[in-house]
Amino acid sequence: MTALPPALRPWATQLSLFPEDLARQLGPHVARLSAALGTLRPRGEAEGGEPQGYDGLSRRGTFDRLLVSEWLWALEAPDELVRRAAFGELSFLKPAFRQPQGARRTVVLLDVGPDQLGLPRIAHLALLVVLARRAEAVGAAFTWGALQTEPARATHTGLGGTSLLAWLEARSTTPASSRHLAAWREALELSRAPEDVWLVGSSRLGRLEDAEGMSRVEVSEPMEPGAHRLTVDVRPAARVPRSVVLELPPPEDCLRLLRNPFSSHQGSSGWMPRKADRRIVKFSFSGDGRRVLLFSADGAVEAMAVPHSPRATVPKPRRVQVHPGHRVVAAGWRYSGGLLVLARHGDTYVMHGQVRTPEGFRKARYHVTDDSVRPDPAPGALPLSVVSWVDPRGQEYLWMKDGKDRLFLLAPPSSEGTSALVLENEQVSAIAEVKSRPVCVLRPQSGGAVISRLRVLSEGPAHAVPLNARHGDAYFGYSPSGAHPDAGLLAVRDRELDWRLFLDTGVSVLPVPEGYRVVGVVKPPAPSPPGLVALGPDQRTFHFFSNQSPRVLVTASGPVVQAAASHGQPVFGWLTQAGEFVLWDLMEQAVLYRSVPEATP
């Protein structure tokens, strides 16, 4: 951490826990909070203790400890004695006190309840750095923990990466209470001796029983549109309160500080090499957006759970290798049924994986009655996605959309042999599973509806909700809240460059510059609004367009041939010409998974 500015060198040890770019973002907050808290003075005369002689000289003291040489001024020059006393130039003996071992300790208890979730925790993080260094400077012990957790399991001494990660995971829906504080007072024996105890949270902590005599730091987030700052009120037990306003780093850095402050900006550097015959040639997200389907060069299909964080172990995918002579047509994943792969063999379509029926799981084969409506993807095109729904009787229904915007229903398995592939609609632009229901977007029809419509497939053709968009291209997206009640987060193109976002509060229109290709719609973490993910004209850089200023999300290592965003979680992926496949986490702004073709000799 030698590259830190000189003003931040006192906290170099604590800031070395973080990557250099995050240390520079957190450093100014640390410096300002340190000035507001002040230093932790060693135990001195004012704090008592057993006298043990004298320890040097001091400019302050009582006249019974005035040096004998100073009394000469009273005899020789009384006016000079008065002047020296007025200007603090007299010398006194400084008393020394015997101090019990371990008597000095700094204790910090942080509120992890709903009042302090989100951005206020950035101030908590900076305060931990300040207080840890403050205690270290005078040789005091440093003990801290989350107020709502059990002291026996969550008491930390010192500041380290493991303890900080545990604190980041310690979120509670329960506000801090006197019961929590009493448990910590008893566990840490806080009432036995005067100590440096800090409560960090909202102003409600000052009203808790037994909080008297404790220092407090109150962190609040201004309720103003567009505000990106925190107000921190430092209230020491024996000093005048001070207030500090912290201007927060950019949203991307705030997200890293809250999710994984110890990873570099590029996130995980791990990668998974693949042999040439198993290199990924296409990918898609499952109907519920929770799995990624990988199509390899040898014709196999894999369903892999998306890692929940850059620190998570990459799960082993479920793999299906179709028989020689079979060609993969479509694939999908069911939460309670596993991987489904539809392959064509001659004129018959065979389902690898069993379909649920009221009598149990059964194998299925399908046929078409008209060769002109076969759902086969074009050579080199992405295999189709299968969406599943199970009715109350336990019968599973399957739908898939081909590259010509045709929607097919795979009829339930028949005991007589093959079932039919039924063409249901010819103007479907998007299909997905939203809130456990299959939904699709219908394009405007020539001579019919002039605007797009949203249809819930499990409720029949009659249930179609009009969407005020006249082009029809659509993407379902991820949003934890504030989404359309039937479609979740939905973006539909209205004109060539205008897209409409359908939310619970209404419709938002977003223009996308010419030359940019929209690949999905997402709702990043607050304070960012929902918006569109688009690939730039250079075919490498991904941009985010919302009602705020556009920003760059990430740049791929080479030209991108395919990109898509999940509608089940804040993740999107891309595949480059060189065969590199990457999953990118929008929450942590980091790589979740990377696969590259194995180098050939």
C-alpha cells in the first residue's frame, strides 16, 4: 500500500486489506472521520489509578508540583512569574500512575438492522478502520461485533478480512433493542471499568436502555432525490458532538465495498479451460433465468447453476450427450424436473429427459403434421429454449419459440406413441417463466392488433394484456421490486431507437443510440434505476442506458458474437469470437464464471 497519498499513511495497515483503488476511495472518509473522533488518549491523571512517582515534566499542573527552580521567579522577578503562568511557560512535575494490564479497550457495536442496511454500512466500514487504528496507536485492545448477533459467535478482536466478511453477511430484519445491548454488556463485562465503547447506527441507539455513558456514531442517508452522500454525527461521551458529510464513491465502487471489498475491480481471475471438442459455441438462460444452458461443439448440452457470488465454488453442470445422428433442437431446465433436451432423429423429435404427468414422469416423442412448420433452428443458429409449466393436476406443458417467432406447444406424452408439435402462434418475440408462470410477448399483427400484447400461456389465448409498443422486440429482465405485476421487468421496443420499460408505477421510455444492440434489461442495485444493457458499435463494450447518464459496464476481451441477460438474477453473459464465455455479476461488478478454449499445441 505504498502508493497511498501521504495523508493516508497512518491507516496504511488497515487499508492494505482492500485493493488499492478501493483503499483510495475509502481513505478520504477515514481521514475525515478520524478528525471527528479524535485520538484515544492514554490513561492519565484525570482517569485515576494508583500513584507511582513522577514521570517527566509538564506545562500544566498544580502549584504544589511546581519546580523549585520556578519559585526563584517569585523572589527575583514576581512579574515574570505572573507572565510565565499566564502564557503557560511554567514547568511542573508530571505524576505517574500504575495501570492495570488490559484495562484499556475499545469496543464497537454496529447496528446491522433495517435502519442501517445499504449505503450506511460504507460509513461503518470506514469507522472500523478509524477505530482499529485509534486503539492500536495507544496499545489498546480492539473488540467489535454486530449488535443483533450472538456475542458468543460474533465477537471479533482486531480487524481482518475474515471478520469483515462475516460482518458484511450479518444482516438482520430486526431493529436494535435494549435486549441486544444488554447481551453484549454482559458478555464483554462493559460495566466493570470505564472503557471506550461506541454504538454505531441510527439515532434510535441513544434511546436504548443502558446506553448512557457510551459514545455514539449516528449514520443517516438523506432522503433527497439523487442524493449520494451520508451524514455522520459523532457524539463522544465526554466531548462536543461533531457532524461530517461523506460524499460517496461511484455506485460501482459502493457496490464492491458492500458486497466484496477485497476483490480487485476485475473480480475473480479464475477460469475454466475446455478441450477443443467441448468448447462453448452457444449459450442461453433457462426459462426461469436461474440456470445457464451451454451448447458445446461436440453436440452436448450442459445446464449449470449460476454461481451466487465471485467467491462461490463453480457448481458441476448437468450434461446430456445426444446420440450420434441426433441433432439438438431445443433445451430447457425445470426446477423440479432437471434438464430437458429435444433432439431430432429423422422425422421424429425425441425428448432426452422425462416429462411429468399425473401418473409420474414419462418419456416423450413428437411429430409434426406439416413439414413446413418444423421448429428446427437454422444452421449455426442458437437452439431453442423450452419453458415448462405444471398444472394443478400434475400435468406438465412445454412451449418453445423458434427463430421465426413461432410458438410451439409440445403436447403431453401419449400412450399411443408420439405426440404432436402444435403451432400456437406466429408472432411471438419473447418467452420466459415469470413468477412460476409462462408468459410471452406478441408482436403487432398486420391487419390485427397494432400494439404488442402480453400473454400468460397457462391462462389461454384470451388472457392478453395490451402493451403500448408498436415494434414488438422484447426482453424480460431481473428486478427485485417495482416490476410489472404479470411480466416482471419488461422492455419492449416501440420505435427503431425507443424502448418502453414496463414497471409497477407506469411506463418509462428509454432511447438507445443508433449502432447499439440491446441484449437485455436489468435493475442494478440502488440507487441505479432499471435500464437496458446494450453492446456498443465496437462489439466489445457493454453499456447501460437508463433515465440517468449512460455508463460503461464492462469490456469483453474480444469481439462478442452472442450476449444475453438473465431475467431471474442480475447476471448477463457473452461469448467472444475466440470462444471465451463469461458470466458477469451486475451486483458485484465482477466475473462470476469464465470459460476459455484450451490451447492446442
